[in-house]
Amino acid sequence: MNILLVGSGGREHALAWKIAQSPLVKTLVCAPGNPGIAKHAELKPEVKADDADAIAALAREMKADLVVVGPEVALAAGVADRLAAAGIPCFGPSQKAAQLESSKAFSKAFLERQDIPTAGYGVYEKPAEARAALDVFKPPYVIKADGLASGKGVAISPDKRDAEAEIDRMLGGRFGQAGARIVIEEFMDGEEGSLFALCDGQRALLLGGAQDHKRAFDGDMGPNTGGMGAYSPAPVFTPELVEAADTRVVQPTIAAMAAEGAPYRGVLYAGLMATQDGPKVVEFNARFGDPECQVLMMRWNQDIVPYLLACARGDVSGLPAPQFKPQTVICVVMAAKGYPDSPLEGSIIRGADQDFGPHVQVFHAGTRRRPDGLLAAAGGRVLNICAEGDDVAQARERAYLAVRKIDWPGGFCRTDIGWRALDRG
Ligand code: AMP
Ligand code: GLY
């Protein structure tokens, strides 16, 4: 098979690494890709992930049997729709179905309409109305930009003054068009987890859960980011929680999307809060989590390609349930200093491509290869150091041992990835 993978981050490097292991693959091409992905695929750096026409043209030119879309920007740009029109199977939902992620106002209205558990909310376009709504909600106030903001468009404000400042910042253009509308919602108390399901438009196969660390600094302090680390399995996902999330969130979502004329194909990422009243949806994403994908790929014990293809073709019914290694995998994200607000660009990284032994994989996220062959930082999140172990403690020790072998003065990472799981004992 000829497969085209779309994207350029750590998630796509992990997908490329996993897909390339399949005996079904003849050629793997990645657009635009990154220097780490170059080990597994032919890169097309000139083809951008959100250029639907260019992706479709490349897919036709390489006679792709399957296109696998990594990032949300490609889905929101209609890559899946363009491929559907060209008759090329695509793993990733249509633009309409991807609104579950690309518009918080859309997904909140969908959840409300379908009676799927989530926090109460309101949508606002005018600062005065949003400020007035603070009288209805109780602190802490949860304020979200409606559109895509790379995981950074959410503020949790402890008091009204802070909340008002956030409202003004977001509606004042901090996230551009993505913040032209905002959502204010009820604060949900509980532990969070990410649950993934492979969907073919009608059916969903549970892939299992992971937990990520959204705050930039140790102790879950600092600004929200796209994710500073992850691990799987996550102890928060007890069998009861998974069962409740499947029956109350995942299956009804897939059934309702089909009934509403936007069948969902691809991976559904349900960000869930385990509250006293059971799982509630924090957010949906229309793609794999980054860095949750990295840990799931290392634990997944089967050939991934038949699953991706069956989702894209619209029938997963013949496939066995996905199977995962019992080991724990932890991912530590190394980010450029200054991330998330203003990451330092261009600092040199040494030692990222050495052999770290059988239990460790280092995936590239925002890296670039300089003309002199050196590796340099080219983004906020730059490297993903992933390690497996018999338990969280062993996985974590191996991951941080590998981190210490990388010589990158321009980078930083959290030193406490996995603390929740470790605290549980
Ligand atoms: P989101 O991008 O919607 O996932 O929000 C980013 C993060 O903000 C989530 O991962 C949660 O940690 C937090 N968050 C979002 N919505 C809520 C809520 N209603 N209650 C409590 N925490 C929330
Ligand atoms: N790690 C969170 C996300 O991918 O949105």
C-alpha cells in the first residue's frame, strides 16, 4: 500500500514509526514531515498540512491507498472532504464532523442537544454580555476561545477581575478569529483523562486511555500548553469509568453524528473529567492527542494499518478489539525555553538521534535540520522522550535518563511527568 501521512509534529513521528512497521506498507510519504520522520518516510516539506488542494494533488500523484491525517488544522481545512471527492480513503473526519473540535460552540451545542454529560455553558461575542454572565457562573471561571488555539485558548480564572481581563483579552483578538466568540462554562471538579476511539462513521472501537500534563511547569503550574507529557495506561481509567464513558459519551456521539448527517471517521479523542456524577466531556478533539498518541503507539501491539484503513473505508466491524502491551509508557516533552508564549527559535540540540536502547523512543516534534547537518529547535514543543517500563516508576526513570543524555541548553522539560499515577502507588 501507498500511504500519505499528513503533519509534522511528534504525534506524526510516532504515527510514522508505527505505520512503517506494517508489512502492508510499500511506500510511506509524509507532508510536510520533520527530520525525525525522515527515517521512516519520504518527506514533502513543500506541501503544507492545511493546504487541502496540495494534499489531494499529492495523494493522487503518489496513488495513495490511504491518507492519515494527524493535525486538526488539516481537518478544519477540509482535507478529508477533498480526498473523499477524489475517492481516496482518509483516516480523519470531514470538516463538518471535525467541528466537534474546531468549534467549542458547535461541540457544546451538540452535547447539550444529545444529552451527553458536560459542563453547563454560554456563548458570547460581546464583552459586556460575557462580563454580565460572570454573575451566573460561580468561580473559578472557565473561559475558552471558540476556535482552534493549539490547546492554549482556555483560561481558568480564580476571581471576577481576572475573568474580566481574560474576556477582554480573548474578545480583543488575542487568538485572532479563533477568539471572536468565547464560551464560558461551569467548572468541573475531578481528575482528567483522555479516551481514544477509532471510528468508521457508524461504529467506535475503544483504543483506551492516557493522561497528559497540560500546564507548562512542575506541580501543574504555569500556563496551559498543548501538553508537556503523557502516560498510558492512566490509572484514572478504571474499567467502570471506561464502561461509563463508552456508553454515555463515545457510542452516543458516534451514533448522533451519523444521525445528524456528519458521520465521524477517524479517531475521536474525548477529554473527560471523572466527576462524582461520572465522566463528563471537557472537550472533543478530532485527532490523536499530542503527546498522548506517542505513548499509545508504543503500547499498541498490533499492526495499525488495517485499523486506519477500516476506519477510512467505513467498516471496522471485522477487526478484533485493539490490544495493548500491559507496560506503562511515559512521554516527557522537551520544549524550547519560553514555550508556550515565546519559544526560543533555532537553538542547537545534540544527541537526540543516538541509540537510547530498547525501551526508549525519541520522537521529533518542532525540529529542523540545518544545512550544516546540526539539529535545531523550530517550534515550541521540540522533542518527545518516550520510555516503557513495567510500571510508571520504571518508565519514568528510563525517560528521564534519556533526557539527561540530550545536550540542549535551549530547552526545558517538566521533571514530574506521571506524578498523579505515582502518587496513587
Ligand atoms: P480544553 O482545551 O477545553 O480541553 O481545556 C483545557 C484544559 O482546561 C482542560 O484540559 C482542563 O484541564 C481545563 N478545563 C477546561 N474546561 C474545564 C471545566 N469546565 N472545568 C474544569 N476544568 C476545565
Ligand atoms: N495533549 C492534548 C492535545 O493533543 O490536545
